[in-house]
Amino acid sequence: MLVKMRPDATEDEVAAVEKKLNGLGYKTGKLVGTEITLIGVYGDISRLPVGEIEELAGVEQLIPISKAYKRVAQKGGPDKPIYQTVPIGSS
């Protein structure tokens, strides 16, 4: 999940969101851009109190990341490919 902060969010507001998430047992990673700041939330988000996070100062939006996206972003190796070849037809 990503927590998108408002463009006018202060550093203290961003830090407070990270502290709240860390206190709930989640790892976080911060991406700071010129216009927005995103906080990545790592872990099982099925028990994340979404309402509590959305109400924190500076939070604009929570963006779920689907499993399909995570699958596409995975990297494999020669011994562990992330794809499978399936024959189609009689050839």
C-alpha cells in the first residue's frame, strides 16, 4: 500500500504517519518527490486500520497495490523463472 501525502504536508506530518505505521508493526519506505511524498507500507495490510491512517494530518489518499502488480514487478533468475511456457495447439 502507498500513503500519498498532500503536497502541503509538513515533514512533521510525514514523520507522524511513519511513526503510526511503525507503531502498528509495519515497515515503511519514504519516496520524496518535488510535488508529492509517498510512504510505502510493507507487511500484511489486511489488518491495517485504514480509517485511522486516512484521518492523520497531511494524508491525501491511501493507494492499494494489487498482487498482480507485485507479480509483474518480481525479478526471477535463471534457476527460478517467474514465467512458464505453455504449448498451444498440436505443434
